[in-house]
Amino acid sequence: MPNAQMKANTEKANENRQKEAKRQDKRNEKAAVIIETGRSLVLLKTKDDGLNVKELNRQLDYHREAE
């Protein structure tokens, strides 16, 4: 019985590590998109009228994160 519980605990810990790694990957991906969008805005200094909603939201996220 104790071996079965240890095995279950190990499996659960491995599963939690995998989930956390996926969450971290998503956070890193989102951060990379925000940073890239911010760099484009800083370098271009263009008007916002040519951007779609997704790009505008990225800009807002970038500026919120920067603050």
C-alpha cells in the first residue's frame, strides 16, 4: 500500500510539473508577442489607424506591462 501511494504521488507531481511548464510556455509566448509589438511601435512611431483590434490590444498590454 505505501508503494502505491508513493507511485501515485510521484505521478501527480510529474503531472503538475508538466502543467506548470505549459503555463510558463504560454506566459513566455505572450510576453514575446507583447515585446515584439512594443518594439515595432517604438521603432515605427506611426499612427494607430492601420492596426487591427488584436494589434491594438497587444499595444495596450505592452504599455500596461511596462508600467
